[in-house]
Amino acid sequence: MKSLKDILYGVSLSAVSGTTSVMVNNICFDSRKVGTDDVFVAIKGLVADGHQFIEQTVASGARAVICEELPRQMEDEVTYVAVDNANSALAIMASNFYDNPSKNLKLVGITGTNGKTTISSLLYQLFTKAGYKVGLISTIKIMVDKVEYATTHTTPDALTINKYLGLMSEAGVEYCFMEVSSHGISQKRTEGLTFEGAIFTNLSHDHLDYHKTFAEYRDTKKILFDALSKRAFALTNVDDKNGLVMLQNTKARKYTYALKSYADYRGQILEKQFNGQLLKIDDNEVWSKLIGDFNAYNMLAIFGAADLLGLEKLETLRLLSELENVDGRFQYYISKENITAIVDYAHTPDALKNVLETIGTLRTGNENVITVVGCGGDRDKSKRPVMGHIASSLSNKVIFTSDNPRSESPTVIMEEMEAGVEPQHVQKILSIENRKQAIKTACQLAAAKDIILVAGKGHETYQETKGIREDFDDYKMVKELLESLGK
């Protein structure tokens, strides 16, 4: 058990009813999980308001309640604490509860629209290969040294983050690389953490259903850098027009990377092939198994971060050449008829454009590019016609299909994508709601040397419809269909 007073250290309190000199078992923000002597934090969420369940949690045995508005009816044996922001309070309390584990290792946050998973995962790979104990908190998984745990959010809730950072601290982990999403920053999930550094990748159209404006989305990302200490480093992509914005108010040491601009870490693409590309980094040539301009930027960010964290440059370059691609990120399969199938997580306009333009630089011009793509339901609707426009402009044939429709109608989502298709490209378009059938049709249409891009879901091994998740793996599906068709 922990002292409530100790757990609340650093939290801005506006009112207290009862004593904070009590012992509590656990912190909960889900009213259904509250048990005897727990402390319940009432969060005002997008769907439900935790304040509505305070009475229920007290009946379940809560010893203390943290809330933004004190309830009218309060029990004498329960401590009620009012705070200015319950999300912020939860994050600081979680850090205190797990003995501030981020102070015991070097935590690096990676933020931006695209590239977070690749950079964090490959930094985990690189530092592991360099002989260190490493942690990873990403969209795909959480790693505590060599032990893997499942994850459901790009940036988990504050309790989950600190729980796993605590496990990392106990396991002797020296470095941890964590994806930091705009949702996570906005909801204060990373507050109370001590970062050794932060990396900015890029900024493009995404999450405007949540942030409402691009400026708000950008400024939310910037909060991560604003909170860095002067001992930390801030590494940013200055080829992105928002790169220098991230550095405007940070106290951290400032560093830049770029392919096109003057920067502290500068790179150049010398040669591209389907199985990799030759890069020039820090005046040294290095072969990377990852292709595309976007991956060249990722390699630069990784090289810069490794240098700032103290790795020897030539050793880092050697390790860069050994890094393997991340599942669902330009993951490709070549069939016996030399049809190349590429699976990529591209679910934003910029990411889709990057992948299709990369494919364009690698093709001879005689192959057809067949793109299968959808858009997620209950997410930013404004990007759907843009995605439709990009797919139809840069492909020979496009099949719009279901992604994770969630509570929305797949037909409506596809129609909104179709709205972005220019008249001269309409003849390229097919709309097939069933994702398996859409991928099968692409495989049937493909001839020798053609290229199939299945975009949007990447590493995901499920499809979510009306609250139900069913097994669905794009890479496995396209590989099996090409094999079954004898291609």
C-alpha cells in the first residue's frame, strides 16, 4: 500500500475533504475496477464522465476520490480531493505510485504524424544490438528488455505507461523509446515523466476530428518539447515546415536533421532498390534495408538520437545497416510470377502519398500499380476525399474498400473517398466493401511484375466493425491469395 499524501506529491490541489494521511492499494480511473482501499480518479472523457460514478466507487470500497468537482454527498470515511485537471493529476499520481521510474532510465519520446512506430521500434532494435537492455512503448507492442506485452493505444494511459516503466526499471533497462501521440499529449498521459530527449518526425493531415484545427494539432505536439528540461535533447526534422516550431520554446539542447536543408545530421539518398537503399550519412555510405525518402528521414533521426545518447558514430552506422523493417511498414512479398505485394500502415494522406511516390521511383513504367485502400470509421472524415484523390492520381487501378469501419457504414466511407477522385481517374476506381474480396480482386487483376499496395491497416491483425474485432492480417491475406491463385 502507498500513502495518498505521497501519491499526490506535485499535484495541484484546489480542495480537500478528509485526510490525505491514509494508505491506498491502487489507483483506478475505470469505476468498474475499483476495489477496497483504492483511490478513484474521476476523468471527464469523450464518452463518459467519471464524476457520474463516484458514488458507485465509494460503494465498491474506494478510500479516496480525486475529482475536478466535489460531489454534493460525501462520506465521512472517504477522502475527497478536488484538482484543476484530473488527467494531469492521474499522470503525476501514476508516476509517484510507481516510484517515478522514468528517472531511472533514459526515456526518449517520438512524436509526429508519420514515422513514430518505425523510429521507436528501430531504436529499440539498434540499442539492443549494441548490447543494452532496452524498453519500447509503441503502437505495435510494449517491450521490457526481451519480454513482449500487448498494447492497444499509440500512447497508453498514464498508469499503464508508468507500470511498464516500473518493470523496465526493475529489469535494469537503460533506454526506453516511446511513441507519443497528440491524443496522449492532449490527455496529459505523459505528464510527470522525465524525458532524456524528444524527436519530431513530420506533421501532416490527421486527427482533425479530435483537434479541430491543424494549428491545435501542431501546438499539441509542441507541448512535448516545451516540457523538456535543459539537460534533455530536442531533435527535429527541419525539412518539415513545422520542424523549427517545435524548438521555439524548449529549454532542451536543440538539434536538427534533414535531407534537403542544412542540419546537424544531414543525409542523402544515393541509390534505391526494392530491397533497400544506399544512403550517405555523416559523410559515410550506409546500406539500409528500408526504402523510400520517408525511411531515409527515419534513419537520420535514429542516427542522430543514437549519437546524442552517446553511441559511437561508426558503430551506429554499422548497426543501421542491420536493422530489419517493422511489420506493416513497407512490408513486401514477391510472388513466383514476380508480382510485388506491399503492405503499409499508410492511413494519412501524406503517408499514402509517400508510399505511392516511393513505388513510383522504383518502377520501370511497364508495371501497373494496383492500390487497395480504405479509411477508418469514427475518425477524421476530412481526409477521406484527399486519400481518394491521392490513390487515384498515383495508381493505375484503385480498389476502395473497408478499413476498420467501427460504427460507421463502410459504403458511406467509400463514397466520401470517391468524392475526391477527379473525372479523368474515375475509370480506374472499383469499390468493394469486403476487404478480403477487394484484396483478392487486386491479386486477380495483377499480372507479372505488377505492384499491389494494400494500405491502411499495416501491422494490425484485426478488423473492427460495430464493436466486434475479427482476425484480419493484410500481409498474410495478400500472400495466401497470390499463392492460391498460382501467381
